[in-house]
Amino acid sequence: MTPKLLFQRLSFYRAKRHKNRAPSAKTTATNFAFTVHTKKGIYMKFFRSLALVAALSIGALSTVSVYAQTPLMTEKKVFEMPNYTTFGGKAIKNVKVGYETYGKLNATGDNAIFIAHFYSGNSHAAGKYKAADVGSGYWDSIIGPGKPIDTDKFFVISADTLSNLNTKDPMVTTTGPSSINPDTGKPYGMSFPVVAMRDSVRVHKALVDSLGVKKLHAVAGASGGSVQAVEWTVLYPDFVDRAIPVISPGLSISPWAVALLDIWVAPIKADPKWNNGDYYGKAEPLEGIALALKTVTITTRHWNWVEKTFGYKPADATKPPADAINNRFASEDAFTKAGNARAVTTDANNKIYMAKANQLFNVEDDAAKIKAKFLFIPAQSDLVFPPEMSQKAAAKLRGLGKSADVFVIEGDGGHLDGVLAVNKAAEVIRAFLAK
């Protein structure tokens, strides 16, 4: 998704959904742009906002597809369940998640591919909602007619998770702490049950069943989406033929990543306005959310990318960092502004619950149940889930007699290469789906 489309969507959101929030130059992105130096010293302005990881990229343009075509069109729909019981045994009423589809389901119901979204993403994996949209979904480079995930052949489904972060994006539907508890008429807040990523998968399975799907040709996803992809193969081994975990932790979240996920939400809990999750109808902990999102952004990039993108340039050429304590380098300024812009659409509690859901991922003891063929696609410079994690998982699966291959995306973009540079794995994905 391009910065212009993100800007358009934020403008729409502010017009329709932002009546109760006072404008702030620090926390709104309607007129927000910041400057990035290229290697040649040329300044480029990028509007920043919203839910997709393209907004986190700070200067990375949306991946340009090599497939010239009429844009893939889609629409957002809502799936509802009157009741859902979590793996922890807790009941949730009136569960709703947004979803979108591309292509058509065949008569036998076995040409479907499910795309699971990443930690801070949503179900807009590909295509456009309107022909006039400037940009497309985050994996549009590999999903569509003639592309590796070919919508002329496959029926592609993507859905919002439980506790999706982007509750104030009008194109997101989710059920989580910010949702209204039908028993009280008030937001759940921290009384919402703990959910794991496998809870989202079970809700998505009910969605897929409702659409008439009899078997998934494949399930794929990046980062938190890769966690869901693996969970699909464990929970429904006879339903899933293939899995494509991109920038994946493997078969479990490492203890190091558990601690990292805690750091990703710690600024929210340190913000007095969070108030132990009781902030609905009051001032929200926007400073904590913004700092938390800044932290996510920094850790999902590699230092080589940051050095090449910003170097040691000041944020303002007229304000050298050595002259005053508040004069900033371009790198710190850009990451700060990216966090500020995205805080506008993020719910603090939902972000905390999403972190917990990822921390709970561990299917090491269930690996023998898996029947699907695997293609792990790690990113060479990923600091969050390094390639060794995918390689370790693939080796374990092969040791259990399973089929598991690994293809590494080369580059220095860090974790985000699994979203922004996934087209480097395009033909490997195409071949894997044809197996």
C-alpha cells in the first residue's frame, strides 16, 4: 500500500470516525509528511499513517508488481459467530471479523488459499476496494491474476484476527478488548479473555467453512501470519495441503521473542493514561502507543537498511544534533513520526492482547500431527525471526518424515522484507503451489 493511499484512508477515517478526538500535530497524520534522504542527498516526502506495515517502512515504496493488468478488485465483508469458546475455555459472544476474498471457489471446494496477516496488519492482502485507489493490499505483488498466488486458479481468503490492532480503521472489523461486552454494554477492556493465535485460526476456520471450502490448497502468512499458518496445519492436518510461513519463528516463539513482544507493549503500560486498560471514553494513551509502535518499527528493520536510508544526517539541516539536546538525527526523527502517525488508528489494549497471543505460540510437541508440505521463507537480515529459526523448524519436520523446504529472501531490509520484498520469492511460491 502506497503512502498516498494510506493518507487517503486516514483522511476518510478522520472525517467519519474522529469526531471525539482533539487534533494534535503530534498524533494525527492528515497533514503529516516527513523527509528522507536518499543516497544522493535527494529529499523525498512520504505520507505516513495507518495499519499496514508499509506505513512502518519509513521510505520504502510499495512493491511494484511485474504483472501489468487491470487491478484486482475486492470488498470488505464481515463474518459473525454468535458464540465462541477460547482454548482457555472462556466464552465470547457476538464475535465479528472482517474478511475479503479474491477469485472464485471451484465446484469441489478445494482451490482455496488462506492468507493470514501479520501482527499490525489486516485482511487487505491484495487488490483495491475502488478503482481510484492509488495503492493495493500489502502482498499485491504475489496475489492476483497470473501472479504466483493466481486468482484465476485459486480462491483466496484473508481475514482480520481477533484483537486486531487497527480498531479505528473503518476497513477493519475485529473482536477484542475494545469491543462492547454485550453483558455490560461497555468495552471489555482488560476483562476480555486471553486469546492465542490459534483462537483466530479457529474463528477463521468457521469463516472458511461458511464459504463452502472443503480443503485449503495452502495457507500462507508473514510474521504473525506465519504463526497462524503453522497453527492451521496442526489444528486441521487433513484440511490443509501446504503451508508457506514467511518470516516465521518456526514452530514456537523463542524466549527471546517473548521478551521482545513485552518490550513492544511496555510503553503503553507505562503511560499513565493507559490506566490499567480503563481509558475508553477518556484520554487515550497515545504517547505510549506511539512509542510502542516506534519500537516495533525499529526492531523490524536491520541496521544496514537504517544506515543506508538515513546515515548520520540531521532531521533538520539547520539544527545539528550536537548544538542542542532536542536536535535530532534523521533516523530517530523518522521512527518517532512513524509511531505517532500510526498511533491514531491503534487501540492500546488490542495491541497488548495481540502481543500475548503471539507469545503463546508453541506447537513443538504437536509437530508430528502435521501433514502439510512446508515452504519456509525467512528474510536474510531479519532480527526478529532470523533464518535459523525457519531452518531449525524445517529440519525438525524433515526428521519427522515431513516435507519442508526453505528459501531465503536476500536483502538488508530486516523483518519487513517478508512483506515489502516478498516478490523475491515469487517464482518459488508459484512452483510450490504447483507441487
